[in-house]
Amino acid sequence: MTKVDLSPRPIEAMSPRQLERRRNLLSAALALVNETGVERLQMKQVSERSGVALGTAYRYFSSKDHLLAAAIADWHRLLLADLVAELRGPRGGPTGTDRVVRFVRHGMRAYQRQPQLARLRVSVAASTDPFASEALQGLVRADDAALNAVMAQVPPGAGDVVRHIVGHAWQGELTAWVTGRTTLDDARRRLEDVVRLVLTPYEAV
């Protein structure tokens, strides 16, 4: 008996109409997370809000975790693009370590303005859904690309390790704040301290 492939449709194989449906599902998921929180959200609600039939929605996302991981990865990627563009603005901006400090500071403020999305990012990080994990890898790649763009002073040989440290510090401080183990101010201060600690040795390079 032939096994039916129930894997979600790859993005690169989608038509413009299918990409629009996918965007509608992601937008609906983020709106509902902000309204009701992560735990109470159901795929049926997303289907109704987006106008995409529930059965069709599962052709795009294998599970609630997959949908939410893709949604936060997409939102975070757009946030990073805005932060990088801001630091490359026509007026010029900070240089060296100060530029990266401002980058993570403004990133934390964006999550402060939308705390449900911070909770979403922390929640999906623990998902065991393979498609959710794949979406989260896209988030990590976006982090790497953005940090690479603002860490011009770090030589290529050290860049991977430095980006890894900063990225994990950011995730760790978001997690500590969301789970109530620290205040947002303390989390932001520690993250900025990590940035200064790992980047200061490259200031003279």
C-alpha cells in the first residue's frame, strides 16, 4: 500500500495564492497569540481568523507548534531587518561594541512591547516537532546574519563563536524574564554586559 505524504508543502513549491494563504495563517496566529496567549490558541481559531479551511491549514503547517514556530521566526526576522536598517541609517550610528549593544537593547524593547511574543518564542523553543525545529533554525540563521551585519569589527574566524554566545545569551535572558526568574531590566543589563565582554577584545582590531 502506497504511503501518503502528509508533510507540509515546501515554501519554494508554493504558488502566489498559496503563499498568501500561508501569510494569512501566520498573521492570524500572531494576532491570536497577542489576544489570548500561547496556551489557549487552537488551530481551529487560526483557521477561522485567517479564512483558510482547517484541513488546508494542516497542508501548510503540521501542527500548532509548527505554525507558531514559523510565525515567531517570521516576526523575529522582520524585527532584525528593521534593527539592522536603523543602525545603518543615513545619519550614521554607533560603532563597534556600542552598535551591537544598541542592537540587542532595541531588540529586547521590541519584545517588551509585545510580551506575548516573547512568551511564544520561549514556548516554541522547547517543541519536539521536527518542522517546528526547522522553522526555529531559520530564526537562528536570521540572528546570525543580523549579528554578522552589525559586528563588523569581529574577524571571520571568531565570528561564529561570538554570534553563538550573543544569540544564546539573548534567548537565555528572554527565557529568564518570561518565566519570572528575573526582571526585564536585569535581563537587558546582563545581555548588554555579555555583548561588551565578548566584543571588547576586538575593539582594537
